[in-house]
Amino acid sequence: MPIYGGIECGGTKFVCATGDESGRMAARSEFPTTTPAETIARAVEFFRGQPEPPRSIGIGSFGPVDLDPASSRFGYITSTPKSGWRDTDLAGAIGRATGVPVAFDTDVNTAALGEFRWGAAQGLDTFLYLTIGTGVGGGGMANGRLLHGLIHPEMGHIRVPHDVVADPYPGGCPYHGDCLEGLVAGPAIEARCGRRGETLAPEDPAWDLEAHYIALGLATWICTLSPQRIILGGGVMRQAHLFGRIHAKVLALLNGYIQAPEILEHIAQYIAPPALGGDAGVLGAIALATSA
């Protein structure tokens, strides 16, 4: 089988891999996201060092990004709050340095594609993939096509009810303050609690608040987009105890209005972790490369 390349470009780390159309990875490397020049150079070095060069490379990037193939800025990271990365030509730099075709999408859309091809969304055509970590991103498919539009979904920046008496934390989003990302992303948990989320005990009340905000977002998307499944990935969701809390709160918020057995009887399968775990993004990037 031909070999393809994939890059999951996150705000904290880059993951590069090569693999084939079956989803079998041949090589994998990850390294911190530093400056654009240094990080892109490390990605190029990884692919140049492989015994068999990839036929094409798929890139799933944090954003916002420009996904319009007709745009002069196609493949750019645009108005990101990530320091130093605003207006970075990511896809163009990788393509010029490697000399192979490049396919480009958001990190969450590529993770969704990976789960669709080999993971928890197999057999579905309309589903959501959410990542909750350093930031909050959402992507997925509708009728078998990755979600795009005017630009692409920015689900982390929806507004959810914020009781400032119960939760006086103002939110950490530099654009919107207390949007969903500003209230539930990893940096928000640390700022609110004074310590990183992974150091909090499972019974800490911060997790009930976290689950409450996440459930508000999920209930909104269930009512507006009617996904067949919602997959929750990212570093924050490695706290497995969050899922049970989220399930209960989503059911309470919907209050029986959505009469679907997938929700009423099988909520643990309906709102679930990625089957591909931490490799959903980079495997999805490899799947994306096969279309380049």
C-alpha cells in the first residue's frame, strides 16, 4: 500500500505520522508547538527522514484557519489567540518543503474523519467530534460530508448561561471572556481552581461545574444539529469520571423532549470517548491525505 503522511497541529503539540489506507501507522513523532518556523521545520524533518516518502500529507490544524481553496490564504492559520501563530502559512510551507500534495482542514474535522474511518463513528453519516483541552473545538460530519461553511464550525465559542454568583470566574477567552471555551478549557480550570485539572480529585466540585457547562453546549447541538453520536476527546476528557456527570446533566436538560432511544436508553454510547484515543487526530490527518 502507498504511504501517506499526517500532521495533527495542536496549540500545545504537533503529532506527525505516516501510515497506509488501512489506518496502520508506520512511524509517529510528537513535539511541542513552539514558534512557527521551528515547529514546521521539525515536521518537515520528520517526513524527510522516513525510508519511504509519503505520497501526500494531510494536516489538521488548530484555528481559525482558511479552508477556501480559491483563497490566496488557503492553508493559513488566521485569527488564532495562539501567540506568534497568527497569519501563518502552514499548509503552503509544508507543501513547498516536502514537494508533495497537501490536504488541509481543522484539527477537529480531521479527528472526526479518523473516527468515521476507523473509530467510534463507523457506520454513521451525521455526528459531532468535540475536543476539550487547551481550547475547545468542534467538528464532524453532516450527511457524510465534513462540516464546513462560511469558514468552519467554531463550537468552542458559543455562549452558554453563566451564573456569576455561583461561578465568579470571568472566563479566559481573549475574544469573548466567558464563552464555552473560556469556561471549560484546561487553562480555565487552572485559573478558576488555582491548579491544573489533572491534579484535582474526582470528587472536587469543579468537575460538576465543568460537566454542567459542557452539557449546556451538548444540549444545544443535539437540538440544533441532531447528531447520531457525539464523541468527546481532548486532555480534559481524559478524566473519565466526567462522562457520567455529563450524561446525567444532558438528560436533565433535554427533559425527555428528544424521544430517541439512543439518548434515553443508551446515553453512554451516544456521548462517548473516541475509539482511537489520542491518535484520532493524526490518523484522521492520514485519512485526509488519501484525498489530496
